[in-house]
Amino acid sequence: GESVGLHLPTLSVQEGDNSIINCAYSNSASDYFIWYKQESGKGPQFIIDIRSNMDKRQGQRVTVLLNKTVKHLSLQIAATQPGDSAVYFCAVPVYNQGGKLIFGQGTELSVKP
Amino acid sequence: GAGVSQSPSNKVTEKGKDVELRCDPISGHTALYWYRQRLGQGLEFLIYFQGNSAPDKSGLPSDRFSAERTGESVSTLTIQRTQQEDSAVYLCASSLGGTTNTEAFFGQGTRLTVV
């Protein structure tokens, strides 16, 4: 079945540095990928998504890169700020199951001032 | 409403009691999801509703858990004979659904504590 994993459970960066959070997925047929941010005590919040016909998508200070060859995606946060401290999840709809979303375990990002 | 609404926001119950958690999805969203999140962990899929299709119940951990959805609106997640290991935040999300995948929007969750 579908599985989603993350390479690192925690990431600590200095304020102003760039952050990179990684995610691996298992099904090469997966065609849509989402990144969520979850702050303490809140529900996950959509950050950015990417479809399989793209390799890169940029938002405000965030970029998602998709490497279909190795089934890997990453979230890059530029000039990381204290407000970026949160847990970040990647999510993938299970192929051929109507969009059921499976989440990775999450990476906790801590930003040091 | 403007977003996904869940109630109650917090629930403390005694072991063995039944609880009902409610989710009001975004109007027009045909897809609705329930997840469980234990402290410091990721989101565990429980159940998924998509329009009038039979729900995907593959994530329900035991027969004590059940969920219903009225048409394309309110959903309730029921946990019977609650156990301490049921303590967690229960998150509901909704999305437009259909043939094109789109992002899911989450509510704030219901924090369930079984004592």
C-alpha cells in the first residue's frame, strides 16, 4: 500500500538560514503531493502543493521540489523565521482510492533566534 | 461556514463511556476525512467519505469506532466504550473531492482525554 516517510524527525536551523525538509513516497503512480504546517495546538494548514507534471513549484518563501525518479519531494523554506517553527507533513493521495490522503510522520522544525 | 468546524474542542470522558465528535465541513466539499493524532505523532488515517460512495473505513482501529456522514454535510465520529489509548486529538478535514485531487482543509481538532 501507499506509505510516506520523512528522512528526519527534527530539524534545527538558525534564523535567516534556509531550511530543507524531505519526504519519500512509495507509489510511482502518485500524481499529487501536498505540504502542511502544523503549529502547536492547531490543525494542519496547507502550505503548497505540486502535481506530477511539474518538478518545482514556488510560493512565498517556500519551494517544493519533486523528483519522480527517486520518489522524493522536498520543501525548502527561505530565510527561515521563528514563526516557521512547527511540524511539517507531506501528504499524498492514495492512487486509485479517490483521493484518500496519507500523511508522513512529520518533521519538527525549530528556529533558533 | 468559512472553514472546517469541529466540536467539542475538548472532551474529557471516563473510561467505558461513549463519545461523539462532530465535524462540519466546508460547504460544497464532497470529501471528508477523519484522522487521529496522538501526542507528538503524525496523522493516523481513520475514515474517508467521498460523495455518495461507500466510505473507506480501512483506518478504523477497532469496531468501537464508527462514523457517519449526512449527505455531503455533517459527520460524526463515535467511539464506544472508550479506553485510555483512545486519548488523542481527532482531526477532521474536507476537500472538494471529485476526480482531481485538491488540498484538504483541516479543523482545529477535538482533544479527547479518557480518564
